[in-house]
Amino acid sequence: MVQTLFPSSDAIYQDVNACVHTAHIVQEWLSEHEDEVSSLPWPPQSPNINIIEPLWPVLESNLRVRYPPPSLLTELANVLHEEWYKIPLQIIQDLYLSIPRRLQPVL
């Protein structure tokens, strides 16, 4: 599978040490394919490095208070799009400015 997806054999696996990525089946697969896939060392609980992560709970919270809730996938997509654009620019700017601090653990 890796050879099909990455014929030049330069596949690199990067995870955020989330529980789903540290599951036994994932670790077993990585071990079986270690000659095909390089893994980047990454600090534990590193989702906070990605500046989009704090926005998911905001979107979820805003979605939960909508009434009636979206009942179709297309409605959900539209509502999420609306809520995304309601996020104040200052929050986005603050997250952007936090990038150096977020990256410090992996430098």
C-alpha cells in the first residue's frame, strides 16, 4: 500500500500522539512498515501545536446551540461554513501569533 501511494518511497508519518494514533493496531502497522515509512519524533499531546485545534470546540459549541439542528449533511456543511466565518479575526490573529510558542517544543 505504501509503495502504491508513495512510489518514490519518501513517505513520512507524522502524528500528534493522539490516543487513536498510539493504538496498538497503529503501532503494529508502523512497526511492520518501518522500512517503508519514516516517523517523525513528536512530543506527547502535541495537537496544541496546530493552531486550528482550539477552534474545533468553538465550532462544536456554536453548532450545538443552533435550533433546529442541521438534519442534512449539506445543511451541516453550510452551518459550519457560516460559523467558521463568524470566528472573530482577533482570535485567528492571536492563534497565528502563538505559532512560535507552539513550535518551541519541537524545535
